[in-house]
Amino acid sequence: MATATQISDQKQNLAFRQVLMATDFSDASQRALTYAMAIARRYGSALSIAHAILPEPRDPIPLEPLPWELNRHHFEAERRMKRLGEAVSTNDLNHRLLLEQGPVWAVLAEAIQREDVDLLVLGTRGRGGLKKLAVGSVAEEVLGLAPCPVLTVGPHVPPAASGTAEFRRILFATDFGPTSAKAFPYALSLAEDYGAKLTLLHIVPPALSTDLGPAAYGPSGYASEEFTKWTMRDESKRKLRELIPLDAKLAEEPEYVVGMDFLAEGILDMAAARSIELIVMGANRTVSPRVAAHIPWTLTHEIICNAACPVLTVSNSGK
């Protein structure tokens, strides 16, 4: 995990100057758009709204591309994008509408590079796990490949109230690995910007009984196990406290929590108990779209699909 001094240096370079919102015009996308607009308004960001047009599987492939005015997919998408643009314009935000044809990730990846995007915002319907993002069945691909932080608005997250997102309680979940090290400066910076209460959480998965051995079933084995747990808790709390740099400008004293639970359940339970309004965590990144689409993102998916607040994931490479 990075030192407090390194975290302080990294935090100085964080900004959301360019925000990209991916939409498929669903209700999930509409909810996510309220957060994209709220963040763009707070940080004075340029907001780009992107939609990828995919050809219908049953459509015959014409010998020549259809003119724009005769292509019903383009026409319908253009109409809906225009409506989104009008809604954003009423909020006096600097914005661009990006309507492109091609695979979703290809469209988003090009936009991220071209616009030098600092934050990607997505909505998810969450039916049957994270099988459907608001931009299509590309959850693993987008979360695994995006070089910038991704703010995902899950199915249990209400729209940003009155067009504002006041993240007054932020939860940072860490395993002390490299992706968590990349994510923490964002959690700290956001907590400072919003004057939020910051809770730092480390979950230790419960040990399997088969790993404890026969001695674990006797009194001495139980005492040894309890001692190990307390030692792990103390060491983890020490690591959590060391994350906060001396020059941190937090409105409140951070809370340091170490729990013994299954990872997703522990994070979700803590978020519910503390009425958390934003979860920040690291997410591993892969370099291959094909691999990314088949990696079981069980932990990230379960949290996004069940959390009552947006989840900001940060990869261990890129921005």
C-alpha cells in the first residue's frame, strides 16, 4: 500500500475535468446521468454523453451503407440524444453528444482517449447479477478495461436528489493491494471536497475450518485462533490509520473499521449500517477485451448490484 506521503502527492493531481457518460436511454442510464451532471456541475467539468449504435442481428447487411436519414437506428438514437442534450442544456453544463456506430467498448475506449476522460459514468439494471449494464452486456469489459475511474450507479440507487450529489458519507474498502492503493487518493480527495465523513474498511474473510486443523476444536486452539484474529485486527487498523497523510483536510475524524466477514457481505453491511453515499474501491484491470469479458468479477458485481449508493472503482493502471 502507498505511504501517506505518496497518497498526498497523488491526490494533488486528481481532477474530474472531463466526464464521460455512457447511455442506452434506459431508466438506469437516466439515473446515472443525474450523477454525471451533478459531478460535472460541482467540478466545472466538460460532460460528454456517448451512445454506441449496434446493428440489429436480423438486419440484412446492405451492399452500400444507408444514408443517415434512412437508417432507423441512427434516426432514433439521434432523436433521443437530442432530447438528452436539451435536458443537459437546461442545467447550463458544458457538454458534447457523441453518437457512434460500433461495439460499445470500442466506442467508449476511443472517446476516453480522444477526450482525455477523467471519469466514466455508467448505469446498470442489475437483473440477474451484473449481466446488463445500461450500455449493454459489457459490464466485465468496461470495468476491466477502462483506464480511468468508473462510477457505476446500480439498480438500488435513487437519482441524485435535485440534481446534486452530496457524498457526505464515503466508504473506502481496501485489501491493502495495489488497486486499493490507486483508489484511496480518490476516496480521500472526494471526502475533502465534499466535507464527508470517511470510513476506511478492511474485511478479513473468515478462515475455513479445514485450514485450522484438529487443534482448533479444543480450548487452546480456540484461544490461539482468537489471539490471531485480534492481532490481525490491530495490524489492519494500524495500516488503515497510516493511510491518512498529515496534511489531509478532512471535515471529520476518519473511522477505521476491521471486520471478519465474507468480502461482499461485509462491505455491503457496513455501507448500510453507516448510510454510506459513495463506495470507493479498487478493481483489477486486464489488457484483453476477450479476457475481461470472461473474468468472474463476483465481488465488484455483487457490491454494485446491491449497494444503495454509487460505487467508484479505480484500476491499478491508467489514470
